[in-house]
Amino acid sequence: MAKYVTVQQALELVNSGDYIVTGLGSAEGREFMTNLHTIADRVKDVMVTNCLPMNAYEFMVNPEYKNSFSTESWFYTPAIRKAQVNGNVTFIPNHLHLAATKRLFYRTPDIYVGIATMPDKHGYVSLSLSNTYEMKMIKAAKTVILEINPNAPRTFGDVQLHVNDIDYLVEVDYPMPELADAEPNEKDLIIGKTIAGMINDGDCIQLGIGGIPNAVAASLMDKKDLGIHTEMLTSGMVKLAKAGVITGKKKQIHNGKMVAAFAMGPKELYDYLDDNPAVEILDGGYVNDPYTIMQNDNQVSINTTIEVDITGQCCSESIGSRQFSGTGGQSDTAVGAQKSKNGRSIIALYSTAMVKNPKTGEREETSKIVCQLKPGAAVSLSRNDVDYLVTEYGCVSLRGTGLQERARLIISVAHPSFRQQLTEEAIALGILSK
């Protein structure tokens, strides 16, 4: 019982100059983070590292606290994008499978804070919704604080931890943060059907989040014996599993199991995960390692991007130099899938976007396929690692192609209104010949 403390008592453990790491997304220590700003008057230079933060916490978004707290994040969400203007928020470039390892090379956390299930009769808790980097950070941290929550689904895999290895427990009772499913639009459905046509019975798949991945999942209902080896487990996968589409029978590793580094979505997903031995939440350094991914034959990686140039460079995380999201596991899964026997990597995007003209203030349709990425754009997936590219205008295979051929192929799936312009610009840049 000496391990049980209130949130206020847990916050008293924080000192000036401390480095705090919290869990990813729904696994972040919500009560601790919600109240962290209340100690701003007694601390300075406290650094917090997060990933996919679900809430716009005061310590992060309120400029009043910028001298007390700074935030370095592995992956941005609207909550952290809101805080960028304060000047005390920055991004950590990373491939997900190395996020923990490289961060620990840089700095060891003074405090780890996250969520867990209530202890079972043997004294074990489950880290529940994520082990992307959490267990590595827990083992390295000087102090471990876990918010134990009866609403947290008990999951299996590399997520069990005995109370003897936890310094402090904070009892909470809030609902697990949910991520609503994005409803696929017309473009999503077109792209989803195209990608579904590239997936065969028995394939092992990885999907991300958003309208396009949801549309892909909805288009796979007629497939058989699909497997799951994915960075993020989603409700679309749960629907497929409940329908009998996902069995994992053809997987070479973790046969019959759905494998992920973390899960995030609606309550339906969390209910499915609870006490379900068919799902394994494993260390992200293992799940997303391309060497691990390649061990399943017929691995298909499906990711989205913000902008792609005609040589195949994908910017999936920034708008120009402004950080928007993160690399996450895009490179991990794309490379791993292509190393898999008969594996494929698919990058999908809409051909256009409505973008505000800075001069007129009016929104204009612009091509997301460009000759050159915006100045400062981050290349999340290099042109060396792009395989299939899909828009609502079709799919092209870029594997092994030279610059001229791939430029023609990529332009062929751009919006028809921009193809001539892209061709002329490519000639002017010397990528295409007349």
C-alpha cells in the first residue's frame, strides 16, 4: 500500500531539470499530465517527451508555462500542433522501431508516467494499449509512476509488469481516450478498392489510420485467412477479425495472432482487446524492425502520405518545414514489407488538396503530386524505398524504375488537370526529356 499515492503526491516527485516520458496516445498518464502545470511555480526546465498526445494539456499549450516545461515529441497531433507557436515544443526525428533506443542514447528519463490495468491476484499489471517504447523507458527510468485504471483493457504480449518493479501507483477511473473512426469519403472508397484488389487471400497486412486505411479494411471483407502484423491495431482490423477474415493461419511468425505495438480507436476496439489472447502487444522495437516484418511472407504495408514528388520522395509528416505529424513506422514497414517474400509496400494519397492561397485567402485546388517538394519538407520515405503508389486515378509500380520512367508513371496518376503542367516542369528540371 505504500506504493499508492495521489496525483498531487506524484507531482511532488518532479524537480527542476527533470526529464519525464509518458506513454503513447491512449497510454499517456492523463491525470499526471492534466495537473502538471500546477507545479509550474516551483520548477523550471522540465522536459516532457510524448507521442501522439490525446489532450491539449495546459503545461504544453499555455505560453504562461514555457519557462517551466518544454515538450519534445515523437509524433504530433492537433493538441501538440496547437502548442508549436509557444516556441517550447519540438519534434524528435525517428523511425519508430528505434525511437526508444536512440532517445535513451541521448538521455535517460528521471520519471516515466503512463497507464496500466489494475494489479491481478499475482501482482501483475498490463501496460494495456501500448508498448511502442514504454517498457524500455520503464526499465531505464529512475522513477516509475503508473496510473492504474479499471477501464484499461488487459492485453497480452510484452506488457506484463509486476508491482515490485513499479515505484508508485495512482488509482484513477477515467474512460480510455478514444479515437473516432474517420468515415471514408468517395476518394477513400475508390483508393480502398484499388488497394484491396492488390491483396490476396493469406496476405499479412499493416494498416494506418484515417479514411483511406478504413476504406481498405472495409473492402477486404471477401478475403480469407488474412494476417495482422502492424504498428497500430485499429477497429477496422477488429471488424475483419470478427467477420472471420483475419485468422493469421498463414503467418510464419506469431501464427494465429494479431500483432501490434499499440492500439487506438473507439471503445469497440478496447472491448475486443480486453483479455483476448488472440492479440499480442509487443515491443515496438521488435514489431517494427524491418527484419521482424520480413519474416512473414506476403507482408503488405499500406501507408498514406501528404505530398510526393515525381521521383518518388514522400513527405508524410510536414507541410513545408512545419511539422504536422511524424515519420512513425512508415519507413520501417515499407522496407520490411519489401524484404518479405512476395511482400509489397503501398503508399496512398489523394491527387489534390484544397489549400488556402496566402495572397487571396481563397482555397484553391492544388496537386499533391509535385515536381519538387515544398521547401523544408521532410522526406519520410526516400525514393529508394517507394514501391507502389496509389491515388484515386490508379496505381503504379515504381520498384526498380529509373527517374524518367517513374516520373511518367507518377504523373499518370496525378489529377488530369495538372498532368501537362507537371510534364512541362519535369522537362524544365531535366528529369524528363522532350
